[in-house]
Amino acid sequence: MVKLAEWRGKALFRKYGMPVPSGQVVRSADEAERLVAAGSVPLPCVVKAQVLAGGRGKGGAVRFAGSAAEARDATAAILGLDFKGEKVREVLLEGKVAIGRELYVSIALDRSLRAPVLIASGQGGVEIETVADGAIDRQPIDPFPGITGYERRRAARVLQLTGTLAGELDALLRGAWSLFQAEDAELVEINPLAVVDGHLLALDSKVIIEDDAAFRHPEYAEIQDDRTPLEEIAREKDIAFVQLDGNIGVIANGAGLTMATLDVLLELGGRPGVFLDLGGTDDPRKVTEAFLLMAQARPTAVFLNIFGGVTRCDTVATGLVAAMQQVPESNRFPLVARIRGNNEREGIEILRAAGVTSIPDLRASAEAVVAAAGGTP
Ligand code: ADP
Ligand code: MG
């Protein structure tokens, strides 16, 4: 699921002829001040955190500025935010408009109906989940003709738009439907769609691109989601690596064993801090690479829990021992191993030669790593 930041969604709106305020994305307070001072952003302006979570308005991640200096300060404040766990890296500056009414419009894929739905509500500007069902109109759309004239007129009636505004809504919905189809979206949401000086203007955008169509959209490949820098490196190397907030590193193979290992540690009062799923590999170099990545996450202790199948125990042991020699003395951590399965004896022998004992029992090995990590809190 590729969720686009507001400014990317608005760029698509523009491409499909949907009206949006003019704006600029910045990554520093200096840049914000410069653009506003140069007149590239109209004053007064709105300063908006470009995070994927909603509720920015209420959460202090949308601010207003009346001068270049204010835009600078607001940008600096927002760039420092950790909004619902997401670091703000980009800020959108756009002209502040005088809002008449705030409406809601979206096209979403409804998996239970197996069809797109056109959703409209006169109560925009708040999260749609908080709007009473009776105030929301849903029309299933036949994907072949797309949104028809009748459906567009019904949306206008629901939103109480007449005359020029009804005409503008008609054009906007045609644009939104083209976007939904051509860009392989699963959601195109405009909330709020504002009435400003008798015209419609999309003040926010939420666009989600269908994952299965990602191969048709290389333009989104560089989009970072909420991965940590180490997770980003891991992704490039095709290693399944996830950082959590505890202190024990877990290396296992296969999603099932990896999850079960995390469960056992939690059960015993341990706190997993990072886990790595070696999957099926027969290349010791890949194991070395993965282990070095784990070392960079600075775990207090590491639990290696391997069931040798496609991934043979000796492959893992060889890769691991090579990696241990590359970790600087100051970064070393206790390692508890449990390796079972294919080529178990060879693997255990390789580890023993490097000073690591394999504990065959799951509970005993998990207890040993929790103790090595400083015991239960
Ligand atoms: P979120 O959905 O994350 O809260 P929005 O982009 O919807 O963020 O902005 C929240 C509120 O801020 C909007 O409902 C609107 O009232 C106000 N707002 C957003 N953009 C503008 C703008 N360009 N001019 C004036 N008000 C705006
Ligand atoms: Mg919004």
C-alpha cells in the first residue's frame, strides 16, 4: 500500500484538473522563509506537516503564518514534531483561504461490495469515521462506465451544491475518477473539499495506490514510509528486519518461528528490540550481512533461534562466526543460540569453536537470553 503524502496527492489532483491551492514543499525552515519572502507562497499561508497520519489540524501539525518570519518559525516547530510516531521531514506551505463550507468526497475501493464507491458528506473537515452514518452517502460505482452523470448529480444534491458549484463538482468528480483509474488508486479522498468564494477547492488529499499495481508506478519506488534508517538498508538488501522498542535482538528463520520466538521472549518478561528473519538462504555471506545489520541496532543480547531446513544450520553458523569477528569489541553482546534441524551437528560444532554454546531447549535458551539482557524489568 503506497500512501501518498498530501503534497503528492495534490500534485495528482492538479494533473487531473482538480482545483487545489498553490503551494510549495520545503524540508527546512530557511527554505520556507526564503520562498515566502520571494512571494512564491501567498500570505497569509498555512504550514502543514507532511505525515501520513490524519488529524493534523487538531494535533498542532497545521499552523498559520502571516509573514516570512512566522512561516519560518512554524516550519521549524513542525519539522521538530514526532507526529503520532512519525518524524516530520517535509512541510507543505500553501495560501490560507477563507473557508465557507467544508465537505467530504472520496472514491474508495470497497472490498465487500467488490466495487469502487463514491462517498459524499456535507460534514467535511473532520475524520469521516466520526460522522454519523446517516450523514454519509455511498454510491457503488460500476467500473466500466465509471461515475455516471446521475451519480455526479446525486452527489451534488447530497452536498447541497447548485449552479456553478454543481458544475465544478461534476468536473472534479470526473477528474477524481480518471485519477482513481489511471493511477491505480484504492482511495482518493478530499477532506475537506472547501467552498471558497463561491468555488470548490481541495484543501487536503489522501491518495493510496494499490500495491498490486506498484510495478506500473516506478515513480513511487523512492517513497519512504515509516522505516527506520536500518530498516531502509535492510530493505535494499532484501533482508526482513524490523526494529521494536526493546533490547533483545532476535535472529530466526521463517515468519512463524520468528513470531513464536518473540512471543516466548515476551512471555518470559524479555523485550525484543529488533528481529531479523533469515528466511531460506544457503549463502553464509547473507547471514553475515544480516548479523552485522543487527549489531548496528545495538541490542543488549541476541537470541539466534534457527530451525535448519532450506537454511542449513552450518550455513547460519558459518555466516554468524564470520560476522562476530567483524563486530568491533566495543559493540559486542552476549549471544544465545538454539539451532536445530538440517546439519545441526556441524552447526553446533562451528559455534562451539567460536565460543558459543547451543541450548537445544526453547524455554531454557529463551530464559538464558532474557537473563543475559539484564533479566526481567
Ligand atoms: P488533517 O486532515 O490532517 O487534519 P487538513 O489538511 O484536512 O489536515 O487540515 C485541517 C484543517 O485545516 C482543515 O479542515 C481546514 O479547516 C484547515 N486548512 C487546511 N488547509 C487550509 C488552507 N489552505 N487554508 C485554510 N484552512 C486550511
Ligand atoms: Mg483532512
